[in-house]
Amino acid sequence: MNFLSDNARGAVPEILRAMAAAGEGAYAPYGDDAITALLEHRFAELFERAVAVFPVISGTAANALSLATLVPPHGAIFCHADSHIATDECSAVESFTHGAKLVGVESPHAKLTPAAIEEALMRFQKGLVHHAQPAAISLTQSSEFGTVYRLDEIRALSDCARRHGMALHMDGARFANALARLGCTPAEATWRAGVDVLSFGATKNGAVGAEAVIFFAPGNTRDFAFRRKKAGHLISKMRFVSAQLEAYVKDGLWLKLAARANASAALLAEGLAQVPGAEIAHPVEANAVFVRLPDAVVARLREAGAQFYDWAPPKDGRTLVRLVASFATPESDVAKFLEIALG
Ligand SMILES: Cc1ncc(COP(=O)(O)O)c(C=O)c1O
């Protein structure tokens, strides 16, 4: 019963087979290969427009490199206070941007709102040399608390970004889970809603290690290619990363996997809501469940071997825990977890 992270499970056979196939024969290195070239077409089809696609091997690199390309060293990036870039990337964004400021904004359920950003902007006056200059908004889709931005919410953030001359970046480490929830097209969920650059995740949803930075204005990728090389993310055997991404999006595999993960999380949430004293802390809209459980229930689950993270210290006899379901979470694990929780 492993609910630690969607990274806990391995990779799907379709992707492993694609990697094995990429291991045969010889290819030009550093992304000059046929598999990587195909990727641009595949993603152009997927997003219904020409895009620039840069494969990298971690979500942290995708976020830090894309934001460094969008934001000057004296820039300010508005993100949620609980966002991964603000809390879990060891100041990679600050480092890659050479010192840009991450402004952590508080708003419910880890979802940014224009009002919260406007309030934060009061302290970052454009043109005032004492202030870091507003340069980007970064939203996470699906969010760190398992919630999903609706299209009108993304558009409202994009309008806010435009009003203030900022770019809109989306951390899509779990973009598939959000899209499976929204049921819209990848285009609608990104550039049509005003997203400029997307960190497109695959690792958490069945790949071995593959992410892509996608620029929706392919003619304006600025110095991204140089930054990726300088950061050590221009992989010489890029074809293995590209092959994963290609297999991931082929025939809708990514969305099938994400829908499965989301369905497991929904089942968990439904069951846990019946546990006396339990409280679901955030709407369960993707593949993560945040729930306050009585400490006795937490202890019982751990004794039975269940694995999950505490998300806050125990308080008033309950602990907020995080459960993440994945593309490969066995139905029997969900059933057993609920049986134990319900006592
Ligand atoms: C929302 C979000 N963004 C980015 C990342 C970073 O991914 P990686 O661990 O591959 O650097 C994670 C990983 O947990 C994440 O949850």
C-alpha cells in the first residue's frame, strides 16, 4: 500500500519498449536524432500549433530552465506559497535565474487567484529600482494539493499577467492528471488560455524519467537551448528521453494512465470521507488526497504497512496526511487501505 508519491511506481511497458527500441541502431547525439525530430511533430499535433519542445530529465530542470529564460535576475516570479518551485526545488529557480525573487502567494487549495497576485504586486512596483520587477506568474496544474485550475481561472491569471507585462508559466508535472479531469484539449488548457511556457511532465505518470519544456511561441525560445546545455541537461543520448515522451502521448496513453490515477484517488477520498473524524482537506480533483485522519487511524494504517507522508504535525488528535495515487496503484491496495481505515 504505497501512497507516498506517483513517483513510487515504475514505468509502463509501452514506454519501456520504446526505450528498448531506441537502444537499437545508431543515431546522431544531443537531440539531432530522428526520434527527437518526430517529437516536435507529435507535440504540434497534440497542441494544434507549432511548438518548440525541449526534453529534459527532471521537473526541477524544466521549471528552473524555463523560468530562467522568461525572467531576468532582477525579476519577480509570483507563485503559490506551497508551490513546488517555492518549497521543494532547493532554490533551483533562484539559482538558475541568477537571483530572481520567488514571491509565494497565499490562496486557498494551492490555487493562485488574480486577487491574491494583485495584492502581492502592491509591493513590487514596476520601474521602481528598489523592487524586484514583476516578470512571471507560475501556476501548477494539477496543483500541489491535488486541485485543478478551470480554464476560466487560467485565463484570469493570464489576463492578470498581461496587464502587468508578465509571462505565464505552467508547472505541468501532473498536467495529464489535470487534463484527464478537465476533459478539454491540451491546447485549450494551455496556450488558448494564455500559457506561454509549459513544463510538461511524464515521469510521475508512467515514464522512467522524461519531461519537456514546451514554448508556445516557437520562434521566441530566447536562449533556452544554451541554458539547457550549460545546466547539463542537453543529454547526449536524448533519443531515450524523446522515445519516452513519444510513447507517452501516443494513442492517448498519457490520459488513460492519468484517468486511472485520478479514479483511484477519487475512490480513496470517497471511502475516507466515511471514516469517523476524517476530513478531506482539499477538493480531490486529480490524483492526490489530503485528509485529516484521527491519529489512531494513522497508526493502524502504518502498522498494516501503508506508506504515506504526514503533511503537518498532529493537532487535536488528528494528522493531515497526503496520499498520492498513480497510474499503477492496485485496486486491491485502495480497498485494503479503506478497509483498515474504516476499522
Ligand atoms: C508539482 C511538481 N513540480 C515539479 C516537480 C519536480 O520534479 P522532479 O522531482 O523530477 O525534479 C515535482 C516533483 O515532485 C512536482 O510535484
